[in-house]
Amino acid sequence: MTDLIEALENEWHIVRYSGETPEIAYNSSVYYLTRAQDGPRIRLDEEQVKLLKDAAVERFAEIILRDLQHANCNKPIYRGIIRSIVNYQRFCVFCERQQLEVGKVRSQAAEGLLLFLATELEDLQNGNRSSVINCTYEELQNYALLLGVDWGPRYHGLEKHCPLSSS
């Protein structure tokens, strides 16, 4: 029994700190625990599956929000808004497949995007630097709408600072 608990804890850790691919880590962990020849080949109960799904959701939230934190713009971990968009889309697909709610992470991402845009607008108005936005204006606007962020006239000025195509 202790070995099974340890195996589940190890797999939870792998999923939770899986880098950029929490959905792959989740599926790999479930496979290893249940079907792999070298795995424990256990039958996971609902609580154990939920534990692994929650770890994937936590990791998704972390990587989505990481790229919406203006303080990260000059750090090696920062990938830009375009990466947040991609990760959020992957998160939504994962949630749909796993029958999970996206609401909490969507709210966190909406708040993160609002804070990012407020900082970006302030920095641009003060002439402190050029924009760090790495997605098109249309991608930015669509992301805001997907997150439920009211895209008012305040943000229209960002269009001239967005690249014509995302990198």
C-alpha cells in the first residue's frame, strides 16, 4: 500500500511541475499508474484521478498566468501574451476532454490580463519603453473576449503597438 501511495504522490508531482505540457504529463501518469508494463497497474479511484487532474489544472493556471505578469517581461521564463493564449486554449481543450470547469482559471486569467493591460498602457503613455505585446491586436482582443474582459475604447490605442502577425 505504501508503494502505491508513493507512486501516486510521485506522479502527482510530475504532473504538477510538468513544465509546458501538463496535459501530456497527466495522460502519461495515468497510463503509467494503470497500464504500463513497468508501472504498478492499479485501478485509480475517482479521488485519485481528481488529484492528478487538479495537479494539471494548477500547472495550467501557473503557466497561463506567468505570461500575464508584467513583472516577468524581462525574465527568461516569460513567453508573452501569445503563449498565454496558446496555453489557455490547450487548457480549455483539456478541461473539455476531462469534463472540468474552466471558470476559476478563466477568472484568474481575466484579472491577470486586466492588470497586464493597465501596466502596459501606463508604461506606453509615459514613454518608458516600446510595447512587450507579442500578439496581434485581433488575437489580444479575442483573448480578452474569451476571458470575459470588457474590451472598451480604453484598449483601442494598443492596436498601433501590436505586431501585424504573432511570432
